[in-house]
Amino acid sequence: MTDNRLLMIVEDDDAFAKTLKRSFERRGYTVLIADSVEMVTMLLADHDPGYAVVDLKLGGQSGLVCVQALHAHDPDMLIVVLTGFASIATAVEAIKLGATNYLAKPSNSDDIEAAFARSGGDTATPLAPRPTSIKTLEWEHIHEALKDSEFNISEAARRLGMHRRTLARKLAKRQVG
């Protein structure tokens, strides 16, 4: 049986994970922390969380693998993906794999809890008033290449046809993480 107030935080930034943990404990949640796909699997053997917060980039691993494992464990679990690598491509993949919402960093516990409450979708969401900019399209293309190369910068640069240092500069300029 799923404990609706049990939350799993999947985050490799220890300080951020502890901050989220304290905040959610003050809100009445029991919190588990995992920093890898392997730790998620181990915790799911003994626990049935009703909620999960998953960082998209976990060291060298993709958080999408965690989303898939969490959703397979319990299709009713409310899963929010947090990322500094926000793109349409990763948002679509996260939702297809079982996430109920997707938030760009910086996000706090208020944002996350609101995202849990908005798991059903909203047909009144306004359509974009103007076409996507070239910079946004470039950024989404870069993120798609990063996702496809499992966040390996050298491989993503090769797929994009640019020098690794050029890609690294673009990423540093946007201060993602």
C-alpha cells in the first residue's frame, strides 16, 4: 500500500537534497533521499512512496531512468522532474516516462508541492503568443543532443558538429546545473 505522505527525493546535490528534505518534513512528509538509479531501486524494495522529486541530471546518469523506475513501481505516484537543463524534448520524455510535472530550477518546495497538485493538466493553458526564438530553438537542440548522449559533452558536441569547448562555453554562459 502506498503511503501518500512518503516522498522520495532523487538528487545528487547533497546540500539541495537536505534543504528540500527539511522543508518537506516541516510540511508533514516522510522523506527518503537517493542520489542514483541504484539507490532508488534499493529504496523501492522496502518503501512505497506516493511522491517523488527527480533531478534530470544525476552525475553521469539521466534522471529519466529514475522516473521510469518509479512509475513502473507505482503508476499512481506523483513524480516531479526538476532540472537546470529545461527543454521541450526532455519535458516530453519525462511525461511519457511517467512524470506528472516538470519544473526548471530554481524551484522550491512551494513550487514542487503546487506541481504535485497540478498533476491532471490544464486545458486553459494559454498558447505561446509568438513563435519560438532562434536562441530557444538552439538551446532545445543542444539539450536534445545532451540527452541523447547521456549528458556527455564531448559526444553531444560531436553530434552537434561543434567543438567541445564551444559547447562547454555555451553551457557555461547559460549557467545550467
